[in-house]
Amino acid sequence: KILLEYNAMVADMTRVYGDGKGTYKYTSPYKEGEEDGDTFIGLQAGKIDYHTLWVDANSNSVEVRISTNMTVDLNYQDDKLTTEAIAKQNAKDKSDL
């Protein structure tokens, strides 16, 4: 069921953002193409990683990922806001010295 939810979310995001970059990483003893009951265990154990990433022209990103707690997560990152937050944190760190 989790793979169906993941694939549905990826399809929804693809309709909005176009094709994303899918990454499917399997760590031994799991192997790509062996979609069975062990896939669920591998996802929970962090031995299988499924995520798809979209990056726009402004370096903003959207990611769909299956987490180890077996949820399909949708993450958005605004590059400009991230850069500003890092700059503020760096300034704070310097002032703490």
C-alpha cells in the first residue's frame, strides 16, 4: 500500500512540476525488482530508499519520500528563504563567540 501511495503522490507532483528525478536505492540484502513483503521491512529499516526530487529554475525543490516510519512525505524548500536562514544562523553563531 505504501508504494501505491508514493506512486500516486509522484504522479500528482509530475502533473504539476513535470518529470522529477526518481532515486531508488537498495542496500544488501535487498535488490531492485524484488517487490515483495520484504520491501516493506527494507523501507522501515532504512535499507531501501525511495524518493523523487523536482528542482525549478530558481533552485527551489519539492521532494516526495517514503520515510522509515512508513509515511509518504512531501517536502518543499525555498532556496532564497533557506539561504537567508543560514545567513541569520551564521551571524548568530558569530555573535555568540
